[in-house]
Amino acid sequence: MWSVLNELELSLMDRMNSIVSGNIMDILMSFMLFLSRGSLVWMLLTVFLLFDRRYRRIGYKTSIGLILSLLLSFVILKPILSRVRPFEFLEGYSIIFPLPETFSFPSAQVTVAFAYLFIIWKDVRSLRVPVLLISILICLSKTYVYFNYFTDVLAGVCLGVFCGWFTVKLFERYTLVKS
């Protein structure tokens, strides 16, 4: 099912990397992989939101969004769709980070990033641009190091927006936590 799409996307990824690769990109993408690993950046930001009384409700929203997006992407969809990661088709592939041992589709870290972005967009204007930049760089890093295909990332964006939207609607409808 995936073979033709995998070949097409691998050639596009090779082309992209031949254009943008370099020492600065390697460092930046490595840093983004570190931040996205285990959704570390989003968990830390959620903790800070929970500790600040003004943003506590947003912290609760982002907590639910994190759980929902990880559950849907990582626990449910990845095992069902079972897409092999791009680096597994590359001979002699090596990277300083541990290689993911899960399937590729959809990108769980991208799903989390865009769920988070959707949730904070309306309520925390000061975080819009930084969270958008981090989310976009996470998308780029996933394809740059051959951890995910472009369609994995696109699916992660769509699923993340859905998870963020669902979380916001859940809080609006049931007012789980008052401000």
C-alpha cells in the first residue's frame, strides 16, 4: 500500500536535503528533535501554564489536548496503519539520536504540536508566534532526518488541529475547569 508513495516521498526528501542541508541546519534540526522527543517542550510549557493562575485553565486544556493527541496518533493510528519509517530504506543511515522504534504514520510529535498550537492560539496571544515557529520547525526536522514522510507530517498537522479543536469544544461545552 505504501511502497509507491514511499518512493516518491523519499526522492522529494532527498532533493530537499540536498538543497537545505548544512552544519547550521544539522544543529537546528537536532535541537528540534530533542525538544519534540517525548513531547518534552509541550509538557514543560503545560507545567508552566498550570503554575500561573492566569493561564491555569489553558494548562488544563493543553493537558487534555496532549493526552488526546498522543492517544489517537501514537497508541491507536500508528499500530493500525503500520507505515515503515523512511530511514529504514536508507543504507548506512546513522544519526546521533536514538532511532524511533514505532511506525511512521501519522507523526505523533507533529500531532501534539498542532493540537497545542490550536488550543493556545485564541487565549495566549504572546505564545502564538513561538509555538507556531516551534511547530513548523518540528515538522521540518522530522522530514530532514528521515524520521517521517511529508504525508506523515501533513496527517499529523490535520490530526493535531482536530484534537485541538475537539479539546477546545469539550471545554466550551462542559466547562470542565472555571477560570
